[in-house]
Amino acid sequence: METLFYQFWWLIFPIGFGIMGAYNSYLGYRRQRDALNLIKTYAEKGQEPPEALLKVLQRPLEDNDWDGAPATSRRPTNYWSLFGLFTALSAGFLGSRFVIGDLDPGAVTAFSIVGFVMGAVAIWALISALTSRRGG
């Protein structure tokens, strides 16, 4: 049983992110449910609910980031820096294939796959940088 934790320790990260996502969805559901209950209370009294309360229901659940800030308040992504980062990573992984090829021939395939995936992400970042609007 102890070797199970040594071999699969990395699973804690995807499981943790899944739990955080589920909890965030639950909090969004509770926020919407509580707003609806407040609107029902106003309707039973015959009063008009405040506009801020109605805006809570108009905002989609997935419009929130982890910290609860609306997605529109986030800074725009700098795709040029992502392009540079993933181009350098791709070149590093593809170049290291030749260095480790003599030491471990099986690792050449793994480094090639990682290098090509990083290259694909670099191409995506380049396309996004060229097609994104300037000035945010």
C-alpha cells in the first residue's frame, strides 16, 4: 500500500483541482439560490427587489474566476510572451534529444513528444498573438 502513494503522488494535483472546481460550482449555485430566495421574499411582500440583487442572477455562473472576480476584470493575456516561452521550451526539449540520445535511447521519444507538444502550443500562442485585438 505504501508503494501506491510513492508511485501515484502526482494524482493529488488533478484530484485537488477537481475538488476546488466542484466547490467553486457549489458556491456559485448557493449564491444563485440565495438570491432567488431573497427575490421570493420581496415578491411575497409586494416590493420591488433592488437592482443589485437582480444583477446577481443575470451574471452566469461560469463568469467568476477562483477568487470570485468577474472574468471581464482580468488583465488580457500577453500571447507574445507565451509564444516566446513555449518556443524556447520546444527548442530545449527537441535539442536535448541529441544530448541524451547516447545515454538513454528510450528517452528520445519522450523528449520528442514533449518538444512537439510545446511547439504546437507555441504555434497556438503565435496565432492568438496575431489575431488578438490590440489595446485590450
